[in-house]
Amino acid sequence: MQTSTPIDERALVRKIAWRIIPFVFILYIISYLDRANIGYAALQMNKELALSSEAFGFVSGIFFIGYFLFEVPSNVMLNKYGARVWIARILLTWGVVAVISAFVQNATQLYVLRFLLGVAEAGFFPGIIVYLTYWFRAKELATTVALFTAAIPVSYIIGAPLSTWIMDNVHWFGWSGWRWMLVLEGAPALIGGVLCFLWLTDRPSDAKWLKPEERDWLLNQLANDAKTRPGAKHFGSLKAMTNPKVLYLSFIYFVYQCGSLGVGYWMPQIIKGFSKTLSHTQVGLIAMVPYLFATIVMVMWSRSSDRRNERRLHSAIPLALAAAALLGAGLTTNPYVSITMISLSLAGLYAFKSPFWALPTLFLTRSTAAVSIAVINSVGNLGGFVGPFAIGYIKGADGSATHGLLFLSGLLAASFLMTIFIRLAEHTTDQSAAMAKQRQC
């Protein structure tokens, strides 16, 4: 039944976005601080724990083994218990592990705790992506996801100077700076878990902060949005995990993560190699620059994807840019050219994310997407093990990260080609575009 009160669509979408996006944005910043700060800790930690390049690469990557093994089960639990309860549980457990990591005394203990951190955090990212599909229509999804995933480069913008400043200036009770950094950056996850339980609403139908007519309009819009995707299918969990399209996307994301996380974890040490006189704080300040640039490009590119209702090319082109830029970074020895190339590569890597995560919604229903996105993310995140470990192994062999960057460039070029030739549901995209034009007429 139509409501008598007219709904201001833009105002309502904005109201929902302001309720959800800033909060999950902050949670994701905390998430990335706790997984990526190991790269800054390495500036002190590697010497204190006697970690070789290969060992540090393994420390960086083993997080993703735990993440891979428990991601799909975690998202099944999210469907069962709801986002509010399960995401709060994820935050609390990873906060505990992150803080305990500050007490490690050797490489083996660090391996175990980094693995457990991956186990604890498994399901957070795909869980939030699926959660956003409960509240936003397909035409808003890439921009919405971009506003959420912009937390990744922002976490580096915040984390780079914060982490290195703590390491240089906080040495309470005779503890090393990197240990205090892990404690101080792990604790916010514990607070976030409590706030998550109190703040998040599982579904629009449960949203008491929406007026009844707003809830009805939103539920009706989401139902109609699902009908405009006739190519979307529902699979059981097993079929979703073995669907060829899901596996194809998983492999693209795997190769992408090799490059993205390989650069992210090793960049502090790459920058440190520019000059022996750089302090840890100066390394952190320099590391902010590529992520500032990447954040701006990421949001602008996702808006272009939504405006044109196009996902495939908007996913592929950034990969080509990243591959070319990493090739340039690997071939130059000039620190200014190197940081420019790294900035371009990160801009491409982060611009890829939002259009890519809109692709599964072209051929999957919302209920199936929960498991499928978890599969794509968990398999893909194995690249988070391969990328950092490969650079560590190559760096250990020849003393330079150059060949590692060239290796990652080649992987991203392969990922670009796979994305260009992807065939998921172009007919659905075309159909959606045609329907959009009809609505405008």
C-alpha cells in the first residue's frame, strides 16, 4: 500500500548512510591498523626478535592463512546470529589477540598470534559488505563500498605517523616502542566491539531510528532492486563456494591482494631504504603521501562507476595502472620517482576495490552473496600471504625489494587481463542500464 507521506529519497539515503557508514568506517580503520601495523613494528621488532626478511614475510602473511580458514564459517555465523552480535564478537576477539601480541618474545610466538589474529578477524570485511547490501540499492553500492573501504588508505594515513610516533616516543616501563604501539592500537577494537553491539541494527525492518513510512519505502525499494537483476541466482552454501564465477573472481582478488598487501607491508622498509638518516616518524610521514592520493582517487573512481553503472572496466583499468606503476617503482632508484610510482600503484589498487565488490551482486542474490563474498575474500586474501612472503623471500636472496616489485607488477598485469575478459552478467548490466534509461524518460 502506498504511503500518504511523500519520501525524500535523497534525504533518506543520506540519513541511512550517516547512520551506518561513519561507524563501520571507523571500525575498518581499527581493523587495518591492527593487521598492518606489523609493517611499522618491523622497523624495531625485526632486530629485537632477530627476524630475517623471510621470517618477517611469513609473519606478515600467516595472518591470511587464519583468515582464509575461518572466513566462510564466520560469515555463516553472521547469517545465523546477525551482524550486530557477530561483528561485535569479531572486534572483541581480535582486540584481545592484538594486545597480547605485544608480549611476544620470539618468532614462533609471533607466528601463532598473527595466525590467531587472522582467525579472530575472519569474516569482518565480507560481513560488512553483505551488511551494506541490506541497506543500499545496487545503484548506490559502489560509492557506498568506496566510502567504507576508503578506511583502508585512511588507516595508513592515520596509522603511519601514529605508529611511528608511538615507537619513537612511548617507552613506558622500559618497554620497546613497537610493543606499546601494538597495545595502544589494539585496545580500540575492544571498545568498538561494545559500541557495535549497542549501535548497529541488523536489518531495515528492525530500524527503530527510521519512521514507519521510511522503513516501508526502503524495504519496497530493496525488493524492487532485487527484481531488476533477473540474472541473480540463489545457491546453497556448497554451490556458492564451487560456482565457477565465484572462483574466477576469487582468483582475480587473490592476484590483486598479492600486489596490494605486498606493497603495504613492505613500504615502511622500502622508504627506510631511501636514506639511513630517516627517523621512524619521518618514515611514517612520508608513507602518508601515497595513501592520501589513493583515497581521493578511490572515491572519485567509485562515483564514476556508479554514475555510468559500469563495473568491469572500472575494475580492470586500475589494475593496469597499478601494474605499470609497480614496474616503474621496481626499475627506478630515484626516491622521488619511486614514491610517485608507489602513489600511482596504490591509487590503482584502491580504486579497484569498490567496482570489484559490486560485481558479485550482478549474478547472486543477497542471501547467497554472504557466503560467496566470503569465499572470494578468503581465497583472495591468501594473496596476502603470498605477496609479502614473496617480497621477503626475494629480498632475502638479493638484498633488494626491486625484483619483488617486478614480480607483483607481473601478477597485477595478469589480474588486469582476467578482469578485462570477465563474463559474469553483462546482459544484466545492460538490462539494468536500459531500465534506468526508461525510468528517466
